[in-house]
Amino acid sequence: MDTRFDLFGNELALRFAKRFANAGQVIHSSTLPKSTQELVSLRASQINGCGWCIDMHTREAVADGESAVRLNLVAAWREATVFTEAEQAALALAEEGTRLADAHPGVSDETWAQVREHYDDDQIAALVALVALINAANRLAVIVHQRGGSYEPGMFAAALA
């Protein structure tokens, strides 16, 4: 399967990507822990089958010091002991917010209460925005067959500079 369209090689797509990245910078600069941001992005990307985003977020997390054990267990986080309660709440929100098209009823009251217990309003705003943004990024990459395997940490930021 070849990449259908180069999102970084088209002027309109590149202008969009820069604005998209600026939205991501708001989240990145928030007080939502960077490790939580990467775990949430990785989990949503796994659900959506986005190889490009799985590659990116795994490598960025490793570059930021995340352990291989935690990254390997993200897909089965409910069956793992390596995530904090706060991270579990964020991962539940990511899953429920990502599975909207799967006849899922949305984010449950139980998950929302767990998120409220562990995060302040700014962190919740960042978390909700992150789930929306990573799902949009997954769709962009999957539609054009942007394949994973060649990403290097910082590559996305450099491409948009």
C-alpha cells in the first residue's frame, strides 16, 4: 500500500497542517502531563489503526523517557498495573471518545467522574481537545495511507517549521 497523497508536499495541506499543529501546541503547553498526552494519543491511534500516529507517539514518548513496558501495555491498559488512576481515567476517556462511531453511547458518567477526580478544568479542556485532535489526525493519515515506520522524534515539528 503506497501513500496516496503527500500531506506535507501540497501547499494547501501544509498550511492546514501548520494550523493543526498550532492547535496541538495549545495542548502540548498545557499542564496535562506530557506522558498522559502521549499515552492518550497512542491509544486512540491504536483503536483507529493509524500506523503513522502510532509510530510518531511511540517514538516521541520514548524520546521523553517513557518505558517500553508502559508503551507495550497501552492496548491492554485495563489489564496492567503500570498506569496511575489518573492515566486510567484519561485512557478510558480516550477510548470512549474515539469509539463514537462504533455505536458507543459516548463518554460514560463513570468515566467523566473519574476524569473530574484527577484533572483540573484546564487539564480536562486539554484532554478533551487532545482526544478530538488525535482522532482528526488519525483520519487524515489513514485516508491518505500515511504509513508508520520511518518517523523520528521531532520530525513533525521540523516539517512544519
